[in-house]
Amino acid sequence: MDELEEIRQRKLEELQKQQQEQAQIEQQILALENFVKPKLTKQALVRFGNLKTGQPQLAISVLVVLSQLIKTGKVNNVDDELLKSILHELQPKKKETKIIRK
């Protein structure tokens, strides 16, 4: 029984560590959002909200890029066009397929 308790204890510790890491990541994302959102125009904010709902990972990437641009002073306000261009750069290129009929 001691070995079983040991395994349970290790599993519990692993789960707690994972939860702490997840909470830390969420906190960092929230801090980024609080930094970037005031710089967004109304249209860009709507687009970002839609992006966050539909593609959360891409939204996080956009947040990182925007925060870097703002911190370096390259951008003061983020409009919809700038957000669109960043999205186009971050999204992977789609491979074009050709259909040849014989």
C-alpha cells in the first residue's frame, strides 16, 4: 500500500504543478491583453475579440507581436488595417492545389 500511496502523491503533485503553470500562463496573457487593448481602435478591438473566440492561439501570437511593436515605440495606436496585416503575416501560407483534368 505504501507504493500505491507514493504513486498517488506523485500524481497529485504533478497535477498541482500543471495547474500552477497554467494559471501563470493565463496571468501573463491577461497582462498582455491589458497592455495592448487600450491601444486598439474600436474596429480592431472587435476583430481581436472575434479572433480570440475563434482562434485563441493565433490571438495570443497577435498579442505578443503587438506588445513588442508598442514597447519598441514603432506603433502607438493599432487600427484595423495594421491588425489585418499582422494576421496575414502570422497565418501559414496555404498551398495552392491545381486540378488537372484529362
